Amino acid sequence: MQDHEAIAYDLPDLADEDRIARARAMRDRLKERRTCRYFSDRPVPREVIEAAIEAAGTAPNGANHQPWHFAVVSSPDKKRAIREAAEAEERAFYAGKASAEWLDALAPLGTDADKPFLETAPWLIVVFAQRKGGIAEDGKTQNYYVTESVGIACGMLIATLHEAGLATLTHTPSPMGFLREICGRPEHEKPLMVVVAGLPAEGATVPRHALDKKPLAQIASWL
């Protein structure tokens, strides 16, 4: 016996072959996704970003508190401020904060402390995890499974941006407190990542190493 208000839930009644086809089609589209480090400054309609964030906002989350905020940055001044602060943290990372093992793992990807994409791309989506606030965002109510919830939302955000034909990159400078100040967010929100979104630059490339994906047999077990 339910003790809460409920509404009916239903999905299309598909044949098994249609379910398989849809799953494989989505798999194949997502297999084309790449992390891009070379962006064009060509504009992208705000409506694309709005729709992608709305899609992310449907992600499953703890107690339906929806513990996320997406600060969308297009201002050249703010993008420059984010780049300058992020590159300062990245220089410290590559100059000694990162272990030799970590730097060896990054070497095949060709990353370094320079992050020009933070200024070039038309959109930066700074994702914040709300440790408190609840659905009313009162800043006091405890939120639950915050990191897990926001992580799922970020995955759905990136998938939607890819479906819209945009290139993306996830950037996670450490520490990230400067993002809270630049974006004017409250203390109880923790910056989790920057999702860079836009069109790839002409002649953009990705590291061949990034195409090495574990096979199904390695990433799944059937019990």
C-alpha cells in the first residue's frame, strides 16, 4: 500500500529486436564521442545548452533533491579569469604536485598546463554539487548521494551535447575553489568539473591512445 501520491508510469511496448536495435544505435553514437582539446570559437545557440542542461536535470538523484547547479559561462572576461586560475593550478600540478606515475599515465594523451580551450570554446558549463539545500535550495536541508547524483547528471549532459553534434571536454583543476568565486556561487556548493562545449577546431585531432577502450568481456561480468 503506497503512502505517497503517485502517477502512472509507462514506456513504449517495443519488440525485443527494436530494444536491441535502439540500444546498439545509442552505443554506436556514443562510441563516436571523443574528448576534444581543440575548439573553434564559432557560436553555438544557447538553446542547445539549455536543452542539454534540462536533460541533465532529469538524472536520478538522492531523495529527488537534485543537488546540482550548472553555471554557464560565455563572458570573455569570465572565461579568461577561469583560464588564468586553472592554468595556475595546472602549472603547480605538472611542476611537482603530480606524482611521476600520474604524469606517465597522462603522457600518451599529450596534456600540459596550457588550457586555451577555456577561452576559445563558446561555452563553459561549471558544474556544482550542492551539499545542502534540498529541492527548495534553502541552503540548509541536507542533500544525499551528492557526488553520485551529480556524476550521473554530468554523464547525461555530455551524452546530450554529443547527440547535438558538439565536442566536449571535462576539466577538473585541483583545487577548484576559484570557480565558486568567479561564478558567484554559495559556500555550500562544491565545484565538481568544467564541461567545455563547442564545435571542434578545423583540423582538430585526438590522441590515438584515447581510442583504446576495454572490451565488454573486461568491463562486465554476468552472474
